[in-house]
Amino acid sequence: MNGEKRVRDLMRPCAEYARVPETSSLREAAEVLRASYCPAGEPCLGRRTVLVTDGRGKITGLLNFRALLAAVQPDFLREEFYSPQWRFVREWAVPVFWEGLFVRRCREVANRRVGDVMYPAGLIGVEAGDPLVKAAYAMIKHRLETLPVLERGEVVGLIRSGDLFLEMARVLGANGGPRSEKKAASP
């Protein structure tokens, strides 16, 4: 063992996160997420993710800002909307009627179910005993800021890119953290 921390050492336990049922509407979930991100009387620096649960309370997914924003994206801006024989050129699909589109799309999706837009918990995640580099790899590969941490198939916590960054800064010696005793050779 080289003293390197594992995912379990940096993860945030599930108890720190708000929860919403997968049957909740996006409107209801957005309110829970807003309250989690902007606690009463505090700056908006809180949690950017809520846990999604099934009818038995089991965690089945994650809902974050990105998932909600993706829900309001119009179909014509999604490449999969177009036939595979067509060459998708994003500039052609950009509407000339942007004005009012965000508000209209928010209202259109307000009653969609959270289960339809969440990131499934078992799809992309890491085990509590995994090395930190595996979590970093999964985040980069899948463009996610937060990953579920699993133990025996159950979500036990979340690891965030910020947690990995702070450990990286500590290892690199930023703000008085440990550095290697070996000095690099002078050029």
C-alpha cells in the first residue's frame, strides 16, 4: 500500500444529499434541488445533485443541473433527432426564434417525471474501494462532475470532481499539503 486514498476516503455519504422520488415532476425536483443548492440565508454554494429514489426508498439515480438543462433542450438541437443518412450540421438547426424558447421549454417539461431524465445510478459509478484515478477516468470519459459510489451494488455515497481536485492539490503540496521528499533535478 502506498498510502494513496481510495474513493471511500473522499466520498460524501448519501445522508448529505436531498432525495426525490423518481415519480416526482421536474417542477417538484427543481424546487428540492434549488433548496439544496441555495439553503435559506446562505450563498448558493450547496449541493448540485439530488438522489432519486424508487417507491421503496432505494437510490436509483442522480438528478443534477445538467440533467435538468438537457431536459429543456429542444429535440431539433439533438443529433439523434435527425436521420442517420442526414449530415447533421448544428448551424442549420439553430433556430432564429431563440427568444422565449427557454421559458417555453421549461413549462413544457415541468410535469415530466424525474425518472425520465435522471442519470441511472448503476449505469456509471465506482466502487468504494476503487483507486481515485478510476473515478477521475470515469468523470472525464463520461463528462460527469459527480459519480455514485457503490458497495455490494448499493449506492453509499457520491464522489465529486471537486473532491478529487482537493486531493490532487493536497498531494501536489498546495496550501501546505505533503510533497514528495525527492527534489526534482535542476534543469
